[in-house]
Amino acid sequence: MKETAITVTEAARNFADCINRAYYQNMSFVLLKNGKPVARIVPAKPKVCLGKDLAAALAKASLSDEEARAWYKDIVDARAKLQPPADKWQ
């Protein structure tokens, strides 16, 4: 989720825009007063991509063989960098 720091004054002047960006673009805002964080505007329900959503999107994609291989390599590389949590109960 994108997070942007803005002043309380900016938030007040652009409140509707901040709310729309939180809802439609899944952005959050840290509101600053005298340079210090005092509040946040965050989406009520962060958007989540489920496996079935990803599968549906990929079914519609038409990748060349070269693009498909590059995508597969990116997935393999990303999985290799994943680290399990130190405590699986967290």
C-alpha cells in the first residue's frame, strides 16, 4: 500500500481527493502537524488479490513464449528471496 505524508492543512484543503485516493488507489496518508505524525487516513478495507483473482487475470493475458519465460523466472527469483517468519504463530 502506498503511504504519503501530508500536512493537516493539505489534508483539510484536499479532503475529498485524499478519501478518493484511499478508496480507489489503496493509498494511505500520514497527517503531519508541525512536522510530527498525528493521524492517518487509510482505506477501510485494503484490497487483496486472491489466487483465484490472479488466475483469472492470467487467463486473460496473452504472453509470448519469451514473456512467459521471463515472468516465470521472476516468480522463481521472488520465491527464492522469501524468508519464513521467525515465529510461525505471529
